Amino acid sequence: MNIYVGNLAPEVTEAELTDAFKAFGQVKTAEVKRELFSGASKGFGFVEMPGKQHSLDAIAGLNGKDFHGRPLRVNEA
């Protein structure tokens, strides 16, 4: 399942996203969307998890959770 992760702090990396979601199951990919030329974070990204139940657990567990000083917005993409 593909999961949208919004309200990311500018310094958040793909590795940190992977670590946060690994607590709920296997993570296939994690990507922070970035500006094409500057490379600056756009403040959102996507995480793909192969198991539907693990994905739903991650959405429930991480939506609204403080991450780098900001509450995450996490839902199905």
C-alpha cells in the first residue's frame, strides 16, 4: 500500500521515514519529494509497505504524531 506522509520538516530524510515506519512492518520504499533544482524538501513524501494491515497500523500509529517538531499527516495515497 502506498502511504502519503505530509507536514514533514525540511531536514527529514528517507532513512528517518523508513525507521519510523519499520516499527509497523516491512518498508518497501520511502521517498521525500524534493524541488527539482534546489533539492529542498517539499514537505511531503510517500512510503510503500507491502502488507495492507501493517500499512493501516502505520497510518493509525503515525498520523498526528510529533516528528521533528511537527505533527505528521499520514493517510492512504
